[in-house]
Amino acid sequence: MFAALLGLVWAGDSLVLISATGNQRDALVIPGITAMALLAVLGRRYPVRCGLLAAVVLLGDTAVLMANRSHIHSLGLDEILPTENAAGLLLVLYNFKSSPLRKAVPVTAVLVLTCLTSAVLRLRASNYGGGDFEQTLAFGFLQLLLVTGTGLYLRGNWPGQRRFQGSPMQELTRRQWPVMAALSILLFLEFTKNGELSFLSNLVVLLSGLVMAVLAAFAPLRPVESAYLGAATMVLTVLVMRVLGLTGSSGNLLGPVSLAATGAGMLLVTYVVRHAEIQRAIRATGTLVVVTLFAVFMTPAYRGSSAFFNESVSRNALTAVFMGGLLLVISVGTGMYFRARDEERARSVSSAVESAQQAERMALARELHDVVAHHVTGIVVQAQAAQMVAEKNPKAATDALAKISESGTEALTAMRRLVASMRSTEPAGASAATEQATTDLEADLRALVESAQRQPTEHTRPPRVDLKVDLVDRQIPQEVARSALRVVQESLTNSEKHALGASLVQVKVWADHANLYTLITDDGSGVRGQPVGGSGGYGLVGMRERIELLGGRFHAGPGEHVGWRVEAVLPLDEQSGEEGQR
């Protein structure tokens, strides 16, 4: 956006220099202002070097203009072209935003001194005897103050920035700093250029511009209401000037409408189009357009001529209408652009929220399957065994009921932990798993194997589990250890539920300098049994998701000769895990 605005200013300066009637050699400055504009664009990446080069280019333009003894058009700073002014401001902004202060301050000082030197030399060399150097100094100081403050704000070092975390009004004030800076410059220009008007006319114009500027600065909070208040302010200004017989300046973009009111009106249209509903935005924009036309034609012109009765003023009004149409298109287009950006951002946020919710649901599903279902499976198996031996051995059935009660208590505890994790601000799966797993993977594995080898009766025996752990004193990251524990837990559950005729389950967990390896095999018949109550079919899916989320590899399938084989490789390097998640 800065590059586009700078391009417009450069195009205006080039047209004026080419069409200048006084000295055609002024066009020799065009390469200089072109270089200034390019340096300002590149200053975002190389602020220090571009700032110093810009000072050299500015001195070169000064030498050309002194040789031609030319007086050039300016805005705010005498003898300084608008392109040179805008490029210098951007370079100061980029220096204070990106460069260390020990570099930004000297570069800014060089640019300021070069600008002052160029203004003095050009003014003395030209045939133009006017100019107000004190006004140039005041306006330059205001610009420097605003652009330096903006750069520090964007840098994050603004003294009061951290305190602006309260009401919406405070947050808006923090975000609207650049808008307030631009409107302040327009108000200053309006104050310095209306020397031909009376004190009362100046006062009315400035108060009107100030009210419009305040409305535009806080328009994002209430865009439609601000637009209507702005329209009322313009109508009231015209009526007051006509009743009191005051005149307005006719040298602005919109004729007698002040620069501050013009800029504020553009901002009001932009905010209405961006934030309001379509129908309300159309009505508010239409109201501002009608009121602006009313102000252009009905504001008394300088020297007391009415816009309807003086031919030259009428031509100026038509020019103002053309410029107003152009500014309206720019404002509406800018508002529509930012509205599309806001909608796209909203869709992105919504998609990110949905993805996070889906990931949360998947984590909860894995925990339900791996933790709660594990205990419930044990309850079902023990209840079946108790039912089979109840008539022949009532004591064994009583012992089985005790085991069922113990497993039910464990399942209830696991469920409570999971519910607590869902009500907390932590990720559900992580919180639940953290309570289930400690930082000692080997101890957790041995506790899991001991729990899996409980014998409810003399007639039903779960497969014997042979555990071998070799971690070579490696510190296993908590997420990696938790996932390995869950893989072993799910594999033991599957062996108990599905492996027909299995008598031995071998669990091997070892680590080297890069990975943690997990291997679980059983000696079942290879025919997968259908468990009582059916199977959700999500065990292997959940294990694969756990491993791949950490950038690992997972494989499950028939063993080399008999039974079932589950393999998991988890990287111990955190960077590998992050890459896997991406």
C-alpha cells in the first residue's frame, strides 16, 4: 500500500515537472525522484543503506535545481518535492521499525539535515522570493515526530503499548495510531494554508475538520453511525458559514471542502464498506456522497462568490466533482479489499478452529480406546470366565468378581481423569495420558505387564508376557514414552481379545541415539478371533496416528511364522517430531 501511494505521488510530481512552463530543464529531476521512490520501496529490507543513499540522491537533485535556478511546487515543505518528502518519511519509518536505534538515529539525522540543507539552498538559488521557513520547520518537525512514533510503535517499543490491553476503545486507539498521524498532518496543512481566510472562517473550518478526524479515527467501533455524524457535521459547517457570511478556500481537492474533511470522509466510506452490512453501507455511503456534493456547491467561495453564479468557481466545482468521484472509487475499492481480506481471515480462523476441534476429538477417542476400553475389556474377559466356572467352582467365581470390581474401579478412575482433562484448558489426550504415565517408561511398562498377567481363574489364563527393556540410560521425552506405552497397552489388549491360542506375548523396547523401538509379537494361531461385544476397529488406527504425529513409523500385521506383530519406531529428536507433525 505504501508503494502504491508513493507511486501516485511520483506520477503527480513527474506530470507537473514535465508540463512546467517556467523551466523545461526541471524534468531532469525526474530520475532523482524516481531513485528516491525506489529507495523508499527497498528501504523495507535495507533501511540503513537506502536511507544514506536517499540523502545522496536528494543532494544531487538539489544541485540540478540550483543549476537551473528553479522554483518547484511543494506541499508543506518549501522547495521539497512531495515524492522526496514521502520517500524520506518512509525511510525514517523503516529505520525506526527494523534497524537498531544506534543506526536508526544517525540515519534519520542525516536525512533531516540533508532535507533542511536542500530546502535552504534551493530557496536561495531560485528566483522565488516567498516561502515561510518557520512553517517548513514546524511542519517537518510534526512529520518527524509522527513517523518516528509510528516506527517505534510498529517496532513494539512504544512506552505505553503494553498498557493498552483493556477496553475496546483503548485497543482501537492503539491500532489507529497511523490514521491519527495522517489526519493530524492534514489538519496542520489546513491550518497553514488558509492564510487568505478570516480568523472566524479558519476556526470553523478547523473545528469541522477536527470533528471529522475524530469520527474517522474511531469509526471502526460504529462505522454507520460515524458516517451519519460526519455527514451532519459537513451540513452544519455549510449552514454556519452561510449564516455568518464566511468563505471557504477553493484550492482543495474538493473545492471548498477542507483537506482534513476530505481525508476523514474517505476513511468513513472505507470503514463503512469494510465493516457494515451491505445495505447499510450503501445508504451511509450515499448519504456522505450527497452531503459532500451539497458542501461543494453550497459552501461560499473565497471573495464572496457563490458556486452557482461565478463561472470560474463553477469550473472549480466541476473539477472537484470529478476528483470526488475518483476519491470515492478509491475509498470504496479499499473498503471492499479489506472486507474480502477480513472474510478470508475469518474463514481461515474457522477452518483452524475446526481442525483443532477435530484433533481434540481424535485425541479423546484415542484415550477412550486405549485407556478406558483396556479396563473394560478386562472386565468382560473376567466376567466370562466367572460365568463359565460359577457352577463348578463358586469360590473361583467369587474371586473373579473381586477382580471385576477392581478393574471396574480402575476404569472409573480412568474415566474421571479423562473427564477432568476435557474440562481443563490442556489438550484432553495429553492431560489424561499424563496422569496415567510417569516419567519412567520402564517402570510404567512393568506395571502394565503385571496388570495384564492377572489370572482370574484356574481355567482361563491370559498369555504370558515376556518384557525386555533396554533404554541404555537414555532420557526418553514424555510424549515419546507415552506413545510407546500406549502402543504396548493396545497390543496386549488386542492379544487378549483377538489372538486365538496365544500363550506368549513378547514385548521388546529398546533405544539408540536416534530412535525408540517397540516390538510386540504373539504366538497365536494367526486367525483373529471376534471378541465379545464386537470391536470398534480403531485400535490400529489410533496407534498409527499416535506414532505418525511424532514423526515415527508404524507397522502391524501377521508375524513371520505365526501370530501377530506390531512394530513402532519413534524419533527421540524433537525436531523430527515437529517435522512429522507438519
